[in-house]
Amino acid sequence: MAKIKYYYNTETCKYEPIRATKKALFLNVFGFVVISLAMALGIIYVYRSNFTPIKESALRAENHELKLNWGILNQELQTAYDHVEELQFKDDHIYRVILDTEPIPSTIRQGGTGGHDQYAALVNQNLEDPALVLTAYEKIDDLKKKLYIQSKSYDQVSELLTEKEKIWASRPAIQPVNNKELKRIAGGFNPKRFHPILKKILPHEGIDFTADIGTPVYATGDGTVTAAYRSTTYGNVIFINHGYGYQTRYAHLHDFNIRNGEPVKRGQVIGYVGNTGRSQGPHLHYEVLYKFKAIDPINFFQRDLDNEEYEKVIELSRKETMPLDY
Ligand SMILES: [Zn+2]
């Protein structure tokens, strides 16, 4: 029940109840409601300005962390990207150059970009910083393509290398007589040799290595013995087919160490220096043929000789011009 307020009436000298009008009463209540509402709004405004709700604050912190991590992820992807580009460079400019083959065309290396359509769903998510996420996805896609092409390229390089190893191993690339046991080179390669005894042009299509009878003779490259027999001119002679167009011949041998049809490895002892056939003294007559045509064997000795030894061989071959076979 509302309290009744009184006032002192000086005219009647009595306390009389205050009778409020309806208007005054309404204004009173309305004023109270307005002031209360204003105070409530003021409190909410001050609170929101100074205090973030705990849940929202946690989400903001998480969002900040996520953006930070996406940034780091992009940096790491860039590092991986740079490494792949280094591998591509080595592949194109070192491995493929050594193997004498063409680099992978840049159009194949770059591949298709795939466009932005595949990321439409991502963009439509209305992310705060879509470029951050988009860049990472694009880099990952690009990396996957580059790595796939690089792995295929390595498969090809590996096959080429295996083939090249076979070619290199087969090539007649060493001296058939050890340089330490070599006394001299009696006659060099000379397609226009005039023979002093026979008085006619008689090409000397090999090199004569003078060494003692019984000095080991080595196969100069991997291959297969296609002939090992006694010839009236060559004496005991061995023919080796190295494949890829190369053949070698070893003549005037004292003895054989292999049989016809036998596979041989570079550096394997196949026979011994002798003085058989049309020979004027103990020596090895050595020939290199490419596509059935004799070529100068001097060009094939680099692999097992140091500079000094190589110069010695060149000097020996220049000094002596008279072959020991005829
Ligand atoms: Zn000769």
C-alpha cells in the first residue's frame, strides 16, 4: 500500500494529506522509467567499451594465432619451393648436360596452373584474409606438380645413366700395356706409311707397344671376344667387340688368356706380349676400330694416365716412326 504523505496547512493549522494529481503521478513514474533506462544503457555502453566477453576474446586470440601460423606455413612452403627449383636447375644444367641430353622444357616444368575456380568455395567463405590461405593452397598444388615432373625426370636420368655407364665401360679407354712396362712406342698410327722393305704404301692402322715377351696385355674396355686365333700376318690375335660401334685388336701375342666368345672387362688380362706372325721384335700391335674403320688409339688413353704419363706416350709415339710389323 502506498504511503500517504502529509503537509502542514497553516490556514487550518492541521496536517492534511497531499493529494497528487494524475498528471503529476504520470510524470513521476515516466521520469523514473526514463532515468532508469538511461542509466542501464550507460552501464551497458561503459561495459562493452571496456570489457570484451571472455568467449569473444578467446576467439580473437585464436584467430590471431591462426593467421600467424598460416603466415609461417607460407614461408615454409616457399622454402620447399626454392629447394625444388634448385633440384630442377641441377637436373637441367648439370645431370642432363653430363648425360648429353636436353633439359625438360619449361612449359612442362610449369604445368597448368588450374585457375582460381577450384578455390571458389574457399573464397566464398568470406575469410578475413583469403589471400593468406589461397596462396598456401596454390603453392601446395604447384609443388605437387613440380615434384611429380621431377620424379619422372629422375627416372629418365637414371635410365640414361645406366645406359651411359655401359657405353663408358665399353669404350676402349685405357692403354693395353702398363706404362711402367712399356719400353717405347715403335710405331704410331699412320694410314699413309711407306714401307721401306716392301717399297709400297702400307697403312699402319694401330700403335706398336714394345715390351718384353710375356708382359700382360689388358682388354681396354668391356666387351666380348669375337676372335682369338693364330693369323699368318697378325700372329696370335684377339678381336674384341665393345658394342656401340667399337672394336679392338691385339696382335703378335705370345699367348692367350681368354677364349673366343668370352665376355671381358676393362683391365682384364687377355694375353701376353709376343713376337708371332709378321713381327720384327717383341711388341703388341693394338688397333681401335669405330664402325669397322681404324682410328688412332692415342685418343683413347687419357683415362688411366696422368699428364706426365700421357706426355710420355705422345713423345714416344712421335719419336719412333717405324712399326715392328709388316
Ligand atoms: Zn703394328
